[in-house]
Amino acid sequence: MAVVKKRQQQIQDSLATVAAITKQKEQQRIKDSLNNAALIAKQRQQHIDDSTKNAIALAKKRQQEIDDSLVVVKKRQQFVADSIKMATTAVVAKNAPGSTDTAKISTKKALETRTNVLLQTYHISTPDILIELFDNAQIDGDRVSVYHNNTLIVNNKMLLKDPITFKIHADTANRLHEFVMIAENLGTIPPNTALMRITVGTQVYKLGVRTDLQTNAKIVFYYDGN
């Protein structure tokens, strides 16, 4: 009997051990499953957060692109409005009695009949413009006239080593400034050539200008400042 009882006790102990091990494994499995589920949920939430951030960033970028486009459109509309205003002012000035334009008839005719070739358009943010004109090569008697917004500002002057200088002030009421240089002759070495040095704030631009008896040179400045 003692042997049988001992054997039964051993069996019960074995069953208890198996049950304990099984319970422990099941608890560990459940714990691991919960941990995996929490990790997956965290990863999904991170993915959602990243997607949301990306969507917000894209929306902000798109809005900025729209805002920038609207600014460009507004500037273009202002440019067109200023061009129309300048053209209207020129027509009124041309037809006004008692005009004080002292240009020769040939100079006025050159402005009206020759082809104006646009050499450069400058967008500037500093309002004061200094322009200097020199002979671009050997001094050979080249003579020029210059119109600013259809008003004569340089009348039949010779290009020399010392510059012909004029200053223009731009502002929000007068953003568009158009200069047309007319060759009064071709000098002794055609064509009529000039070096234009433009100073706007700290920026200095140099532009070679060639004109003849068929074409004028046009340079445009547009003030983008406030």
C-alpha cells in the first residue's frame, strides 16, 4: 500500500507540475499576444500620425504655392495697368498743346517709326535708379537721345569717356519706368554703341547697347518694392 500511495503521489505531483507549466506557458502566450497587439496598434497609430503630418505639410505647401501664384498674378496685373497708364499718359502728352519737348523732328520721328528692341527688363526693390551712358568703344562721335516714359531726358548728346548721367526715382504710384535710347547718328564707326551702367542700391548692372537708324534700344525697370 505504501508503494501504491507513493506512486499516486508521484503521479499527482507530475500532473500538478504539468498543469503549472501549461498555465505558465498559456499566461506567457497571452502576455506575448497582448504585447504584440499593443506594438501593432502603436505602429498603426504612428503610421496614421505620419500620414496626417504629411497631408498637413502637403496642404501647407500647396497653399503657399497658391499664395505665391496670386502674388505673381497681382504683380502682372499691376504691370499691365501701369503699362496702360503710361501709354495713355504718353498719348495725352503727345496731343497736348504747347508741349515743351525740345527734341528735333527727326528724333521724335525716330521714336515713333523705328523698331524698339527690348534689351532687358529689371525687377528692382530699391526705388532710386542711377543710369550712366558712355561710349562703348573708341570715341567716334556717337550721339544719342533718351526718352523716359515717352518724355525726353537726354537730347542729342555725344557719348564720351565721361558719362551722361540721369537719376530716376520709382515708387508705388510709378512702378514702370521705360527708357528708349535713340541713335542720332552712327558716328564714324557704325553702329552707334554705348555702355550703360545702372546702379540700383548696392546692385550694379552693365549693359552694352547697340542702336542704328532702324532700331532703338529699350530698357524697362519695374519697381516691386512697397
